[in-house]
Amino acid sequence: MDVKRFPLYEDSIGDHPYFLTGSQRFYIDVRNSIYSYLHHHNFAEISYFFEGSGVESIDGVSHRLQPGTVSVVLPHQMHIIKCDSGRKLRKYCCMFDTELLFGKCEDKWFSDMLFGIGTHTPSFVDFLGTEAAQMKLIFEQLLHEYGETNRPGRLYMIRTKLTEALLLFIRHGLACRSSDTWDTRSTKEAPRLLWPLVKYVHSHYKENLSLKELSHRFDVSVPYISRVFKTYVGMGFVQYMHRLRIERATNMLLTTDMTITDIAFDVGFDNSRTFARVFRELKGKSAREYRMLAQQ
């Protein structure tokens, strides 16, 4: 089965009524996972499985799930979960915008390690014993901090604990790679350009980006970048930009009192008519209807 065909696109966590507001979005809960359709989304996801067993596949690479397994799904990686018969999976599921991790200052090593998950290091790590207990405690603390909406420094504590969980994951992933316990041949290698390209688009989505500009910046041809998007992201460049801008717009509709016209220009649309057309195509209703329903 080709995992890149016909993936379902999940709405942004900006649509969730309890997400951490602002551009740095975050959400965590405890949930049952029996079966998920093949899908992708524009936020990252780190999960800690603490009950049951099954299989998860991320970009075509499968791994057995058991108590202590941690998986990381980067934006737009295709993934699917199926639990074993009679072995319902339970997990802490943490969804976040990667912007949350870096703030105004991006650490190059951490950034390279994070966006290298799934290509240079595994998407799955099995924690055991005290290390599993340590990781589970971090997720418990994240869940508790997320629920304390009025606690001073809440955002910074969430960023700190989330970073801690990802660093522990990356360290174990590097150990797996160096000890040859991870078969790199089983991974569908994405081009090195992919994540720098996606990161750049996410950081400059408000600007008038084009394939020609990206071609010049990354010193590759326009057709090559177009193929990278269609093959590894699952959609064309323009479609990806539209989805990214509209998801940012829905966040602003829910959390600000800006006018719809101002939001349209703020997220990078040249005119409000194009914004209105694309918004209705992707959300099934107008931006005004979307905001009114959310308020109700």
C-alpha cells in the first residue's frame, strides 16, 4: 500500500475548543486508540503509550506499540494506528505547533534533530523501567500544567516540559542509530531539502511566497520543489499554502476580535475575495459563519 495516496487531512488543533491560544498552539489529553484512518495534519504530535498493544505506521515505517513506547509525528507525515484484538491502546497524546518550541531564538542543533526524526533517527522509541517512568511523569506534568489555565508562566513551563520529553526521545533515537538497532534501510528517505523547505514556508507563510522564490532561495528547480511537495507533503505547493493560511486564520477568528478582512491580509492573502473563496472550500462555511458558530 502506498501511504502517500489518498491521506485524510485532519483539521488544525486551532479548531479544538480547548487548545492553548495564540500562535504557539498546544493541546494534550489521555485517549483510547483503537484504529485511526491514514491521515496527516499541520501540527506535530508526540504520544506516550501506557496500556495495550498494537501497531503504528509513520510514513510507511511500522512499529509495535506497547507500554513505554513513544512516537513522534512531524507535520504532514502520514500515519495510522491499529490496536491488537482485545488490547485497546491508551496513550497521552500531545499536539503542538513547532513554533512553540523555539520562541524568538531557534537552537540549530535541536531544530535539526527535531526535523530529522523519521529520516535520520527513528520515529519510535521503546522506554523501559525507570526511563519509562520518567517519560510518563513528564506527560503527567504536561497534562496538569495544561489544565492550570491561570498559573503564572504556564506557557514557559509547557515549553520546558515538552522540550524535555523531545530531548529524551532524541537521545534514545540517536542511541538506537549508533547501536545499529534501527534499520535505516526501512525508512523512506525524504530529501534533505524537505524540512528546511517546510520550516521556511511555515516561518514566512504571511509573505507572497512562490515556487520561483523558493527555487532561488534553495538553489533547486521549480519542478523539483513542486515534486517534493506532491510526493512528501501529499499536496501541491499552492494547496499547502492555502491550508496553512486558513488554519492560521481559524485560530485568529477564535481568539481575536480582528475583522475578517484584516485577518485575510494578516495571514498572507492578497485580497479578501480569494480568502473568502478558499476559506469556504476548506471549511464548508464562510469565515463569518465559522466565527458565529464558535461563539455560540
